[in-house]
Amino acid sequence: MNANPLRYLLFFVVLVLVQVLTLNNVHLFGYASPYLYIWFIILLPYATPRYLTLFLGFLLGAILDLMNATPGIHAFATTLAAGVSILALPYFMPHEDERDRVHIIPSMRSLGIGAFVKYSVLIVFVHHFALYAIEAFSFNHFFHLFFRVIVSTLFTLLLILSLEYFKMKR
Amino acid sequence: MRSLVDFFIKYGIILFFLLLEGISFFLVVKNNYFQRSSFYTSFAEVSNRLFLIREGVSSYFRLGSTNEQLAQENVELRNRVFELQNQVQMLKGGNGLRTVTIEYPQVLSADSDSIKRKDPKLEFTCFSARVINNTTGHLQNYITLNRGYSDGIREDMSVISAGGVVGVVMAVSDHFSIVMPVLNSKMQVSCKILADKKVQESLGNIKDIGSLVWPGGNPEYATMTNVPRHVPIKKGDIVVTSGYSDFFPEGIRVGSIEEFHPAEDDNYFDIKVRLSVKFSALEYVEVLNYKNRAEQAALEAKTRTEEK
């Protein structure tokens, strides 16, 4: 994907539709769902203004909340994930100087497979953990919660990484 | 002043982050107001049209099981008709068994015409509706129906399906309504256990009322609490609504007892109930309008304020 804002807008809309119309109805083992829409945050270019990253994260979550009738839960988790992505992305970048970095859009090719996988694991885990924790609003059944987070995270990662892999091979 | 500007340049992004998280957190805490807000309902009109299209497509793939469900319901209804016909026959004395005259409780109004009255707790009217969006994977699940205010649906109406209790209408827009189902950790249904007739007769009328809540997780099971330990229950006993709340009529099926054990450190049972409604495959529901709710609620509220 290139950094064309229109393509990102289209990507945003498609991800929301796919999430709301199909993936929300998938419940692995009865309660673990994939949240593919977080892929959008992972793919934001390094050069995206930080305020915009946060705002897009919030907007994405807020729209999911409106569609799911789950007030604030998705918005909280995606904003947090967007915040973490701002802080973490530089550490996963290949060592080049700042002028080259500006053009980087996270993908398996630009970051390298290893770094991209690690970056995705971090973002997806942070997002899913926040999502499930704030939904439960307690740590009472911590292991149950944790199990849901892990299964969901693996599920989402499987989708993102396989799609990314196809993108790279194409 | 200069330092204030510097502060915002330096920490603005953090403040912005905290602002967005604050807004989200506020919405989470103010949960119930969200669904009732006009902003939400107008947005929901748009997204629900989307769900309606999806439902139109996917309902074709479920025609087989839907037919089966309808056929089964037909059989049940026909049986019920026979049963009622038999009762009518019996009461008429048509088969020579016995003659009984039914007496409704008579109410004499001031202008002296006596009216035959039905039991006010049984005056329900019914709307049918289709489920167009439904979640079971969250802790707070909601169901969207394709009927709304213009079809006569109002807040707090009860929703049932062929299988039994579904939930309560919590928000209504012009063409859609949102139901808080049993599969929502905030939902509580007042229930009772239908014990064996023999047991019931030998022990007299036992008050075995409890409340049903859903602890999250598996959408097939819920938990019933507040049933005293002296109540004789066994696996497979049927759980129905008690009719004590002003939402559901009495005797609507909720599920059956799967297992039970004494709750920790008190005198009640913890009962695991297998829900009779299969929420993950819910398609057609009926919305019940309890005609005398406003009257009952007003009277109860009045009594409560007078007592204070």
C-alpha cells in the first residue's frame, strides 16, 4: 500500500464493514473473536502526524462502538493501541537515517518479517487486552480473561500475518 | 505565558491522548445513556439498514432450519389448541363429564354496568419481529430488531421467542429497536422452578423464586441465584419466569436445571441453567406489550413514595 490518503480511507471503510458484517459473528470456542480492524493502526505510515494517529485510532474505535452498541470500549482500546504504536514503531524500524525512515509504511517487506511480526503482536495484544479488560471492567476472573485475550490475539494475528504474507509474495 | 505554550507543545500529544481516553472511559461508565442518546439512535438507523441487507442475504442460508423451527412450533401450537378445546369441552359438559360454570371476578363500576374482566396481569398484545443483528461473544450483548417506534414497539417491552425468554427492549428508534437479552451481564430475570407435581403437593406451595443472571462466557448457560437450600430441586427441572417483575408474563420458559450446588457460605443454591433459547441462532422473536404496565408501575411507585 502506498501512503495515498484516499486508499487509507477506502481501507478504513472496508475494514469496518468486514469487521461489523462478518467477523463480529465469529466466536471461536464460544467467546474469542478476531478484531481485524486493528490492522489499520498497524499499517499507518511512520510519517503520520502523531495527533492524526491518535485521532484515527479514536475514530475507528468510536465507529465500531456505534455499530456494536458497545459504548467507549473499542474507542478506548484503539486509542491506546494508537498511542502504543507511536511510541513503539521507531524501535522496530530498520536502522536507517531519518530521511529514509519518513517513507516507511510498516509491512513485512519494509520492516522485515521478524520485526513486523513482533510489532503486530505488541499492538494486537495491547488492543485486545484493553478491549476485554474494559469490557469485563474487573480482573476478577483474571485467567479466564487472559485466556480470551490470548485466543483472540492469536486469531487476529493469524488473519493479519497471513494477509500481509500474501501481500508480500504478490 | 511563554512557558504555558512550551508546555502545550511538549506535552500536547499526551494531553490529547488522555482527552481521547477520557472521553472513551466516560462513555464506558455512562453505558446506559449511550444507547438512549439521540445521536446513537440516528446513527443506528444507518448501520441497522446495513444489517438488514446482510440479514436478507444470510437468511436464505438458514431457510432449512427456520422451516424446521416453524414446523415444530406449529406442532406445539396445535397440541395446545387440542388441549384447550378439550378443556372447553369439559367445562361445557359436552362430553358428559361434569358441568362447571366459569365465574370471572365481577367488577361493578359506579355507572352500574358490570363488566367481565380478564386477569389484568394477562393482558398482553404481541408483535412479531426479526433479529437483524445479534452478538453473543461479549459480556454485554445486544440484539437489534427490525421493528421500532412506528410499529408500536416501546421501551421496557418484553421479548420472547418460540424457545422462551429473550430479553427486554431497552432503546427504540423509528424503525428499529435494541433488546437487552438474557445474555447481558446487566440483565436480571425473576424466575421460579417448576417442581414435580407430586413433590409440590407433598410439600405445599413452596416459594422457589430466584433471579437469573448471565455470568458471561458460554451463551448456552446462565446462573440462577437466591433459591433457598430447602427447596427440593433436581437436574432437568424446568425454570420459568415468575411474573413478579413488570417485564415478563408468568410462566414463560427460561431453561432447565443443568447442575446445582450450595453457594459458598450462605443458605442459597447456585444453579446452572441451560437456556432454552439458542441465542446464537435467533431469528424470529415476539415483542410483548403488557397493557397495564403503566398502571401497575404508577401504583407501585405511589405506594413506595407514600411509605417514605
